[in-house]
Amino acid sequence: MKRTILIATAICAVVVSSCKKENSTPLSSAVSASSTEDLYVETGLPVQKAITRSIGANIGGYLEALPKHYAYHPKKKYPLIIFLHGIGEIGDGSQTSLQKVADNAIPKLIANKQFPANFKSPSGGTYQFVVLSPQFKGWPMPLDVNVMIDYALKHYRVDPTRLYICGLSMGGGGDWDYSSSYGKRVTAVVPICGASYPSKQKGQAIAGDNLAVWAFHNDSDPKVPSWYSVDYVRYINNANPKIKARLTIFPVSGHDAWTKATDPNYRENGKNIYEWMLAHQKKSNA
């Protein structure tokens, strides 16, 4: 009888210990970790929410998209994408207004659960992005983007050597203007039908800052002429940059080049824009 009681007690102790261990590691059934914390494999899609908060005079709020299990990896730093919207999504940063930011491109993909949980770097490893999409009250100036990056570095666990910017139309112009003013701060930029007048001086500034560029445009864009992107890339490459700027001109009409450019299934040379971003990492950022 005593032996039976002892065996039963031992079994209960094992079960209780097992339960405690399972409860203390909520990711054990949710995330399959690789050999290092930095390269864990995420099993849930990113979560996006609207945050109303004044960040400088021109930003009243933003969309925050974090990896599903961001909170469970307190020591991990993630690549950051700052997404700059078009003129149709201008707003005051209120909860209702912020929903417009998810009408196009990367925020739309995340909202529709079409943005992958993981991305493979061409050099090896699995990564997830933190994506922040500020809503501007008016046309974004380089200082506005700079303030958003400062805010991201202070409030999120992001890798300062993997800072990326992507934008469309007005936001694509913001990409160009920011890159020519603060190019040393960021790693790579993807301007899509960017509404910024090109100049030789801007191209030389971008080339001198060791900044990776992949620009997109529709050939017959009725709102922002494709030669804007053509000339920007030409000016950059004429200045002999360490990283040659890339240009993709889609042989179609219309303004919307962003749906195809930001589609994770669209690849050139075996890489989509996110894998291309991850191929670039700066040793340090100013």
C-alpha cells in the first residue's frame, strides 16, 4: 500500500513539474527556435495596430506591425521598415484616419494577412520585420522621416544596421528626398513612382552614402513621370557608388507600381524587395 502511494506521488510530481515547465515557456508550441535567438522561425503572422501619437509636427499617428511573438524575444533586434504612404492617405493620425494608411502596399499586405511571417536572407538566416507606417498631415520632409526613425530606435527593438525605407508616390518622393539628406542613417531604400524631382546633386549625395537603392516605376505613369526614377538612378550610378542603384520599369500604364513591387511573390534575380533589403547591412549608422 505504501509503495503504491509513493509511486502515485512521484507520478503527480512529474506531471506538476511538466505543467510548470510548459506554462513557463509559452513559445514552446508556438515558435520553432533555431540555434540562435536572432534567427528563430516565427509561426504566426505579424500583428498590425493603429497608434495615435504625435511624433513631431507632421505625424499624428502610425500603424505598428510587429512579429507575432515579438514580446517573447526581449533581447532580439529586428530589421526595420519605415513605410511612407501616398498623398491619398494623408490624415491626422486619429484611429479612423489611420485606417487609410493600410489601403496600399505593405500595410495592406499585413492587414490582409498576405505578408509572410519570415523572410530568408540571401546570406543565410531567417528574419522578421518591424514595420512602422507613419501617417503624415502634409507632404513629408526629410526631418519628418528622421524623427520617425529616432522614435523607432528609442521605442522598438530594431537593428540599427538594418534600417530600410519604402514609399509610394508622395512617400516615394519622401524616400528620395530623405536619402539625399540623411542617407548615412539608413541601409536601403525602395522608392516606388517617387514624386521628387531628380537632380545630379541629390544623386551624388545618395551615391556617396553607401546606400542601396531599388527604384520602381510604371513606364506610362500619368501622375509621376517615369523619367524621375530613370534620372535618379542614372545620376546615382554616374557618381560611381559602392552599391549600384537598381531600376525596374514595368511596361504598363497607370500610377500603381506598388502593388507588384511590394508583392512578396514578385522577384528579380531570385529576390523580392524584402530579401533584397536583407542582403544589405551597414556596419554602423549615423
